[in-house]
Amino acid sequence: MLNTSGGKTKVLIADDHLLLAEAVSAMLSGLGTYDVEIVKDFEGALERLKKGDLDILMLDLRMPGMHGVESIQSALDNAHGAKVVIFSGNVDAPLSKAALELGIHGIIEKDLSIKSLDSILNLIMSGQVFMPLKMAEGSVQTGRGEDLNTVEVSVLSRAAEGMKNKEIASDLGVSEVTIKMHMRAICRKLGARNRAHASMVSRELGII
């Protein structure tokens, strides 16, 4: 993924688990389109952010100097255009919700494959916000019985744009089978015959 300056996407991984951070850095660097740096505490992350020219900050929630929402807000205030994402193995739902409300660009779990991570970083660089499917909550009223949850709306909106299941799966960092299951649930809830009909119905209902 290239940044707007035509160079590599500059990523800062802020994590005190150096073995993991170095492994992720090596995998991303191996793709040839990322320039990755690592810091092991929040103070180091802030110092690097203030220098500017970063595209993405991958911020661990549990490392020296991190103090929850306060630190996340501080990172956002000093981002200088960098997209701030939470990078954690155990994401606390209330804190994640608060972080999303503050304006972070996503939540990335540490156990993702390199292919999924690359797809998610591309999504984030395009200006979209990424959230793991299992963390999505809430629903959208359809007026036709069961409501669509926010995961299903996310899948449906991509399908309506013409994306295939494989592309949606890659975009969201899940398996194609998972997307097929969501599409079946969407069609059932909307009383739609297929994905094209579901897209049409959802537009008529103002869901997407």
C-alpha cells in the first residue's frame, strides 16, 4: 500500500512485546510496501508521532506509559495525520467503544494472518474504520421481522458495491465461509431471494 507521497506506507508499532512486534515488522517489511518502526512504550510512541510523516500507528493497549482513554486521546492529538489503530491481543469492549468514539481508525487483533493484516491496513489507509466482526454490536431495524446487526450491514454494504464474498472476507479479515453465513442470514432477515435482491431491498428500506 503506497502513501500519498508515492513511497512506502510508514507504520509505527508501539508494543512492549518485542518478539511479536519484530515478527509483525518483518512480515510487513517483507511485502515490500511498508516501512516499519518499533517503540516499546507510550512515551516513545508520542515522541515519534510528534516528528510527523507516519501513516499508521499500531498502538498496544497494555504497555508502559499507557493509561487507557487518556493515552489514546493524547496519541490522536499528536498524530499529525497518522491513522491511530488499537493493536491488542485482548481488546476490552468498553475501552474499544470509547476509542472508536474518540476517532481511532480501527481495532486490530494480534493473531491475524499477515494477509489479513495487509488487507486491513489497506482498508484503513483508504480512510475506512476497521473493527473485528466479533466486536460489532447493535442492530439496524429492517421493518421486516429480525433486525440486521452492524456486522451484517457492513457485509451487505460491501456486497451492494459489487464486492464478491472472497473480496469482502479479505476486506474484513475473516473467512469466505463466514461471509457466506452472514449473507444467508441477511437474505433470510430481509426476505430476499439472493444478494442482489437483498441489496435492492436494503436500499428501499434505507439501510444502506
